[in-house]
Amino acid sequence: MSLSSKINLAPDEEIVAIFRRHHGAHFWTYFFGFGFLFASAFFLFYLTKQGYWGIALLAICVVLGLFLIFRAWFLTTRNRLVLTDLRLVDIDRSGWLDETVSAVRLSQIADAYVHRRGMRCALFNCGTLAIETKTGASFVAECLFQPQAAQDLITRTRSGLEKQNDSQDNQKELEKIIKQLGEDELLAVQDLVDRRLTALAQTEEDVEQEDGEQEENLV
């Protein structure tokens, strides 16, 4: 299943960023996985000389090591925090067939904060990103890589959405007011708009002229 289908991406919705867990979240699983492989390589000649039981033990250690490494890699890459221009989606996988998908609209986010604790977070630049909603619900993305960057991007995307919504609300309110105006009032508004457009055009010309003068002085 594609990521777009998994999070039910709307036609007018775009993915802004995907944040993943750091592999350090499964440090001990990786440690024991590579430990089994190292032990298998170290005792390779000894075990192969012991007959069937030695070869069987060697095979078990190799399979177990590869299994632990693959499981740690699988869980790390399948745990994702997806930021779109409308929502924040948390994909939490805790097992091969155990997955939870939670989503919250950016307009419902009340706060996002980062918690870092311990040597692992300091070494791997990871931490916990907690999201609190206006309804009191919350979800947590643990051992997230570069959590401060994720927090900053979520905050900026949410602020941009709020400004866009405010602009749309103002436009709708303006349309309601215009529909209630009479002919004389509309002409007055048109005159005001024309003067404002003229002033803006004049400002742009002044800026372009100043830029041209600065370039000539540099030459």
C-alpha cells in the first residue's frame, strides 16, 4: 500500500515532509543482531568442525542475527510522521501486523513540544515530539530524528494555514459587504481601490528605480 493510500491523501492535499525515527530507537536490537553475526563469524571454523550440531548452531545464530537486524530496520522505517498542508498523520507500527494511524488537522493543534533525555538522544540527535490538540487529545512520536526541525516545520506550516484561512474569511466577509452596497457606495469603493492600486504601482516603480541606481553605482 502506498503512503498516499495509507493516510487517505485528499486530491487537493500535498505532503510537505516525512519525519522518521532514528535507528537508535532499536539500538539494542541492532546490537544483539550484529552480535550474533559476529559470534558466528568468530566461531565459524570451530563450529563447522563439530559436525551437524555445530553447523545447526551456526545457522541458528546467523538466522537469528539477520532476523533481529531486519526487524529493527523494518520497525524504524515503517514508523513515520507525515506532515501535509492540512494534517499531521502519525503512523505507529509496533509489530509485523500491528499498525496504528492517527491524524489531526493542523488547525486543531494547540502545541508541539520536544523532549530530549539521556545519552542516546544526545548522541543520535533524536528526541520525543509531543503534539497536543485543542480537544485535549495528544500523540507522541518517540526517538524522532532531528525533532526540533520537525517542530519548527509543523509550526510554520500551521501558521501559514491559519493566515490562509484568515485571508479567505476576510475575502468572504468582504464579498458579503459588497453585495449589500448600493451603486453610489460601489463607485466610491471602486475609486478607493483604483487609488490604492495606483499607489502600489508607484511604490513598485520607485523600488525598481532605486535598484537600478544602486546597480549603476556599483558599476
